[in-house]
Amino acid sequence: MKKLILIHLLIGCAINLNGQPWRVIIQNTTDTSVVRTIKLKPNKHIGVKSLIGENDSLKVTNTYGGTFISGTKDSLTIKLEEFRVLIEYANGIKQTTTVPSDFYLKSPDAADSQKSLALKDIDFLTYQHRPKLITRADNVIEPIILGSLFVMLISPLISYNYEKGYLNTERYKYWALGSTIGLASGFATLITINGFFNGKRFQFRPGWPEKKAKVWEFR
């Protein structure tokens, strides 16, 4: 009986320890007297951007999204849900590649859907408590916005009567109005969702990704 009680106490302690928030202190690089404490719990949604390459011709950014698991003085670990690579060329062209987390985590340094990120490699950090349903809603709404924008752009082409050489205004109104409604609804929904679940944002690289943002450093 005593053994069973001891086992339950140990399990309870372990659960309690796992649920303890991770705290890390950050300091403003301009005014070192300004200090903040980032406190993360396992239910926090994390977004991390890392500038992994930059030269005269292009800039490469990795973006990680997921749920916070744990942290140390040197790193934090998330359950990876999203991974994107953004390539920005000097001529203004941008290329975004979304890599499925399951595929990305097949790399030798990944295990159990977890990704560890060194604090020294974090250039931009966002976090907020976002239910998984809301995150999925974002992933659904964004393609709707892009689809509506695409339809809006090609609506003159699909409404043009090439045989008779004139624009079918009724058909154009149908397609243009539908795409406008879809675009407006999508943006309104995204703004409402992200405004309701507003989170914290900290930048750790001067001038990137935001040129005039306050810059912090991990202590």
C-alpha cells in the first residue's frame, strides 16, 4: 500500500514538474536597464524565425511553428507542426516552401515530432496561447484568401467572350463579386482570430525582420 502511495506521489511530482513554466530573461540591447521575462508553458504556441543565410543575391529564412514542450538555459524544444523556408532574391522575387513536419522530422537530429532550437539561433520569437482548432483555421483560411485573389485577377479573362470579342459583364460581376466577398471574409476572419488571440513578439536581430523594432538578447 505504501509503495502504491509512493508511486502515485512520484507520478504526481513528475506531472507537476512537466507542467512548470520555463522562464528566460531577455534584455533590451539599447537600454540595458529594460529587462523582460519570457514565461512559456507547454500549451503555448511558438513561432520562431531564423535568418540562416544572407548575401548580395538572396536571403534565406527558416520559420518553425509548433507547441512549446520544454526549455533550458541554451535552447527550447517544440512539437513541430509547421516548417517553412523563405527565399528572397535581390530582384524582389520571393519563394516560400512549406515542408510537412513529418517529412522534415525524418532528419537524424529529430525525434518524436520534437525540434530543439538553440536560443542563439532565434532571431524572432512569437508566442501565444492558441487552441489547435484556431491554428488549423488559419491554415484553411489562408488558401481561401489566395484562391479568391487568384480568381479576382483572372476574372476578366474567364468572363471574356473570345468568339464575339467582348467582355461578358454579367459573368464578370458574378466572378468578381464572389472573389471580393471571399477575400474580404477571409481577411476579416483572420484579423478577428489573431486579434482575439494576440500574443507576444520579440526580435533578437537588429533590423530584421522588422527594421524599427526593439531588439532584445537572451541573458
